[in-house]
Amino acid sequence: MSPIDPSYEKKHPLAFFFRSHWDNYVKSPTHPIKKEHFKAVNALMACRTETLGTEIYICPKCYKISEVYHSCKNRFCPICSWKDTLKWAEKAYDKLLNLPHRHAVATIPHELNPLFSKNYKLLNNALLKSSSATVKDWFNARFHITPGIMSVLHTFGEKKNQHNHSHMIVSMGGINKKTGEMKTVALDYLPYSFLSKKFSIKFQDVLIELFDNGQLSHDFDSRIELMQLLKKINKNTWRFHFEPPMESPLKIIKYIGRYSKRACLSERKITGINVEEISFSYKDNKDRDKNNKPIVKTMTMHYRDFFPRLLQHVPPTGYQIIRYYGLYANSNKIEEKYTAKPPIEKESCTAYKDPKKCECCGIDKEFTGMFFKKKEEKQLSDTTQFHWPESIHKEVRKSFNS
């Protein structure tokens, strides 16, 4: 079960749009539907409904009853992914070095999109490893230290089109290999052209190796065609960019949350649902205002176009979109003195209205039973019986059961 952000009012639920048109779409899909797509959509449509079960809680003092629906916990679900992101961010906070961090982005040229679609795991693995290795190698050569890197894979752009890129949270410092002490570095100058070139070389080395070993799914007639494609895209600089440093650990962790396990479309961005069409807002980075900020625009799509565009970003079952490299790799143990930080206030990340606490009495409600939806009716679970607290009056119990 997952409570939702109380400041958020659901005006246009994504689940409602899927429930309205998914059955019709499945009959004649415009793109192949994979098993992970079915799993994600079914979870989204069942989330916080009686299908997944309803727990009943009652206040032992005023007898006020609350029904709490179970959540699907699927990353494709906008609300479940929101809470999962916050929980992960709080856990990641403890792992961060007590240093400033910077956000880096490594982007794949769109000409490689067809290859990424055919080789999701292989090429996205290559993207994450190549981008993090670029950072590690440069820090080692320039400062003789190993930084901590948290990498997050994103496969979508503002319009939810295919846009494969890696978000990295990089520590501005690390452990000196010779002394074993932590060292902070100041990046007054960043060689973007060098880093972009280095990243492109590392990625292309893996891509060519996969092709030569026969592991790559492709439509090339020969190796020459692949090399011609790479020569074409190398005429333009591959994008490797660093954002300004973030000094505060709390700002860092909130920033990480924005780029971690969130769903590719937040329901906050859905501006309207009109029968068979859905509208959502996006930032047009190619059209900017006088302050050089991207202009927010609205895109409207028919469900037959919208569903496959969204579903292409559902990762294969078990695929890890978050990776840890350098000092943050799971194989490394960092001394507590380097990660000691002020405790994070959980309320700042996970504040919500707790349905299990009575608003009137201020005490915890008691669990009394669970319902499951069966054959369009709400029925008591075969395996769960009501266990009424002794503190509840007999008349109230009798009235509720009747």
C-alpha cells in the first residue's frame, strides 16, 4: 500500500485512460505488445482498486472506518513510482559522500534509436557503463581519485519519444588512491569536447565488439554499413554535459529523486482527456523565451499512438535502471566518517496523510480485515477473517456486520 502526495489532486488519472481504451487497443495494436507491457498496464489499471484488495481499519475510540486500497508497486505507475523514488532517495542519502555533487548527462545520438530498440539490454548497459567509465577515467587522470557515481537510465524525452540518455550524480571528490584520504576537487573548467569524444569512443568500441561477436540484432548488410553510420553521427559532437554543483546534501537527494525511478509520464503533466485522446504538457527545448527557458507546450495524441509511445519505455522484467559505480559501487565499503551528514527530515520527502491514523482522535486505527473484489462484487477474502478489537463496542460490531 502506498499513500499519495496530499498536495496532488488527480484530475486526469492515467489508469482511467488505459481502462477506457486498452481492451480495444489490444485487439488491433499498432506495435507489438510484450509481456512486460501487459504486466505494467494490468498493474496500473488495478492499482488502488478493490482488485488488489482493500484493508479495513477502524478507530477503537470513535469507530471511524478507513478503507485502504493496495498499490501495484510497478514503476510504470505514476503514483507508485513517485513514492518508490522518495524511499530510494532517502536510502541513497546515507550512501552519499559528504561532498558537493554534480549532475551529468550523457546522450546517445537519435540515429542509433533503431539499434537500441532491437537491443534494449545490451546497448543500454553499454550506455551506462561507457558514461560512468568516462567520468571515472577523467577523475583518475586529472585528480588521481575515484569518485562516487549514481547512474540512472532514461529512455524518454519531453514528448515521450525515444531519447536514450544516462543521468549521473557525481561526487566532486573521492578517495585518494595513495593516501586513502578523502579529497574535494573544484571543477572550474570542464573539457566537454574531450569528455564527449571519450564517451563516444567507449560506447562505439562496445557496439562494434557486439557486432563482430554476432550478439547485435540489426538490419545491416555488412560491417561497412555500421561503420558508415558511425562515421555519419560522429560528424556531430556527442552530448556530455555537467550541471552546476549542488552543495547541500538535501538538495542533492531531492535532485536525485527527480531522475531516479519515476514513471516516464507524471500525472501532473496530463492536461486533459477527451474520449479517445489525451493531452500532456512538455518543455520545448528548441523554443525558448527571452530568459532562455524552454517554453511549455501541450501535445495531444490518440490512444492508438499514445499507448505504444509510452509502453516503449517499460524496461524488461528485472532490468536495473539504476547503477552504482566508482566509490558508490556495491563492492566498495566507505568509512562512515566520509558519509556522516546531518539527518534528513523524512517529512520533507515523504509527507502524506496517513489513512491508518484517526484524524479526530490522533491515535492509530486497528486492522480489522481485508476485502477482495470477485466477480464485480466486494467479498470477504477466503483467507482473511475479521478480527475485531476487544475495545470496539458490541453494538457497533453488530451494526457493521449487519
